[in-house]
Amino acid sequence: MLYAQHITHGAPAFRKLFLASLTYTLGSEHLFTAVAAAKWIYYPPVSSPARGRQALVWSIKIAVSVGLLAILFSRVDFAELWAHARGASPAWIAAALALQLLMVLASAWRWGVLLRAAGVDVPRGRLLTSYVVAVFFNNFLPSNIGGDFVRIADTARPAGSKTVATLIVLGDRAIGLLGLLLVGALGSSFAADLPGTGVIGPSMLWTAFGSALAMAVALVFHPSLLVRLLQPVERVHPEWIGERLGRLDALLGRVRLSPRALAVSLGSAVAVQLTLVAFYVAVARSLSVPVSYWQLALIVPLTFLMQMLPVSLNGFGVREASFAYYFTRIGLTIEQALLVSFLGAGVILAFSLSGAVAYVGRSRTVNHGLDRVRGRP
């Protein structure tokens, strides 16, 4: 019933994601229910103007991605591109896969630290499986937040509330963003004297990180500030918003009692982002692209920050344009930039397929459990 309410009353942009979470949580036995809902999802009962705006937004995103890629490929020497690609080192690609695994393990562990700080106990193995499946949905749905719905669905019952599960996932995302900003600031500082990396100076990134950190500390230790900011919104639906603000205040109250967990989570986020840079170093080494760790420590965070802008299809085109811009500034070629970008994305997508395996395994486990309850062999 809970999922039915989300599917029938949820915002159109999230319906497809809730269907994925529904099928994931209930198992493949409910495939016919999911298929029946698919007609509603692809042809939602919204007004024509709303449907037109939705189509316009997606058209703009596709146009941006295709347009940027078309511009970049118009400047590419395909013979040089192939010459670099065919010499890729399998050993370095394997190292990149290992680093991707390390990032997922550390990220799932950080999520667990936040859950335990909030008083939510979920087995580590279940969290890891959920996170791997979430990575799959993030990379194969037309939005990089699809996996968040899987994580929320998997922890809503132990947390006793969808709101609490959602807030913890959002907090995990925010801490990850802080780690990204800090690594970008470090990269900008260490790469300041290297050629072509001074477009965004260290002072700007350190200011952004400091401001974001100050806002996060104020939210955790002085939640009344947020309540005051949201008072005008609360008047629109006082009961619904008031209840969720109350849960937010209670959650932050529990988290405030575990400052060590917050510090450890931030440290883990920084370690994950440093590993992400190492991942791209391995990708670049596999292609014999001479780019330093600290140059990539600036390029990768800035690129991922730009990918967060909702102007393209999962960041395609924006990511490649960012790599091309910075690589050409440090004396490399567009061909090398595109190869590092595409190979990095390809390795991430390949690793994400492990989430599909975990998804199928979870579905079979649920179905087997249902069969046992019903007395089937």
C-alpha cells in the first residue's frame, strides 16, 4: 500500500524510479504488476501542458548532450583516437576496476556509519548489496539519483520511517559533496604551479568548501535555523511539513550525540574522492596519457560538479567537454581527453553490472522466501 501511494501520487519525474524500487523490493514475482504500472508511468495522467514541459526538458537535455558530443567529435582525429585506444593496458584497467570496488566498499561503510549514528541498525552485508544495486540504477536510469530510491526503500523499515531513511541518504550525499569540494580545493592548491590549471583558483574552492562546511555544521547543531527558513513553506501544508521537520529535528538530535561518526563520515568521503582521482589516474595510465595526480585532483572534482547540473543526459557531453577543456589547457589533445572520459565511464558502467547480478539474486531470494511461506517446494 505504501508503494502504491508513492506510485499513484508521486511526482512524474520519480515514477519510473519508484517502479524500479517496487520491483526490486517485492521481487520478480510481481513483474506483471510492474508491467501493468508501466503504461501509467510512460503515459502518466498529467495535463497536456505538464506533459509538454516534461518533454521539453528531456529534449533540451538530449540536445545538450548530443550537441556537445557532436562539437567534440567534429574536432577529433579518429586515426589518432584509435591509435591511443588500441594500446590500452588491461593491467591498468583491472587496477581501475579494483579502485572502483574500493570506492563502493568505503561508500557503503560510510552509509552504515550514518545509519548507526541515527540509531538504525542494518546488517553490513545488506547495506553493501543495496549500495551495489543502487550504483547500477544510478548508472542505467536516465538520472543519477535512481539508486537513492533503492537505498531509501531498503532502510525505511529499519529506520521506522521513509522520512528518516531519506534524510540519511540526503545527508550521505551532502557529506560526499563536501569531500568532493575538499579534494578539488586540495587539487587546485597542489596543481596551482602546473601549466593550465589555474582557471578556478584555490581561494574560490576553499571558500566554497568552507561555506558548505559552515552551513552543514549550522544545520546539525542549530536545526532551528532551518525550521525558521522553512516556516513560510510550512504554512502551505502545516501537518505534513511540520511532522517531517519534527523527524528531522529528532534525527539531528541523535546525530549530534555522535560527532565522531560525522567526522569519520567526512574523512571517508574525502578518502573516496581521493580514490576516485586515483581511479582516473589508472585510466589515464592505461592509455599512456601523461597527466599528474594533482592535475586530475582538480579536473575530476570540477567535472563531477558540472555533471550535477541538470542540463544534460546523465552528464554525457558535459563530462567530455570538461575533460577536453582542461586537457587541452595542460598540453594534451582532445582525443586523449575523450578516451580518458569514455574509458572511465565504461569501466564504471561495467562494474555497475555487478549491481544487476545482486538485483537478480535479491529477487530470487525474495521469491524463494515467499515459496517457503506458501509451502511450495
